[in-house]
Amino acid sequence: MMRDIRLRGLSSEHQEAILMGRRLMEACRESEAELKSSWDMLLRRFYKDVEPHFRIEEQELFPALEAAGEEQLVARAWEDHEALRELVTQSEENLSIRMERLGRRLLAHVHFEESELFEVAQRKLSPDVLERIARRSPSSASRTTG
């Protein structure tokens, strides 16, 4: 199904998350010095780009989907968000292993949201809710709804 224009801002951020996930998977094979440098850069991107994306979903999309009876989908998405945050903040695990796990989990999460969560959202959520999400999403000022 074609992505609703009001969810395209979040979807475009998913494309960036895919690149981040792939970069994490590649970086885990780097030397120790390169690994730390890559981790620091990816960590900054996580807090700058991924966390704001999560907040839009958690504050707008998830409550609306729960109200529409999609508690299981929302529970899975919340679980993913929490697992991703935990992988970013934990420090016990070897950095290379953590980067690989984070990359895999991020890629799986994006796939889940694009193939399941957003598909349900664009079928079940009202135009008002979708418009509210669009206003908070990236590039909303340059996008026209229709």
C-alpha cells in the first residue's frame, strides 16, 4: 500500500534509521579505535534523530492506535523502543557486540513499523490524527497534505 502522505515524514526518517542500522553492522568489524569513534558518532545521531522520532510515535501515534484497538501492535513497538534505548545506554557488553545487536534490532524495528504498524495506522486512524502526526514530523512545513 502506498504510504499516506501524512506518515511520509516518519517514513523518511525510517530510511535514515536503515542507514544507521547498516552502519552499526559494518562498524562492529572495525578496529578498537575506529569502533569507539563510530560509536560516538552514531550515539550522537541516535539522540539527535532517533529519540525525537520515538517521541512523536509515543506521544501521537501509539495512543491513537491503542484507542483504535491495536494494543498488541503498540506493545511490540514500545518493546522495541525500550530495547533500542537499553542497547544504547548499557555499557556492560562488548562495544562491537552491542553495535551489532543495536543495528539488527533497529533494522528489524523499522521493518516492523513500515510493514505492519504504519499500514494499520493509515487504515485506522482519522485524518485529524494523521494530520497532527504530520505537523510534528520532519519536513511538515514543506509538505502539502491531500
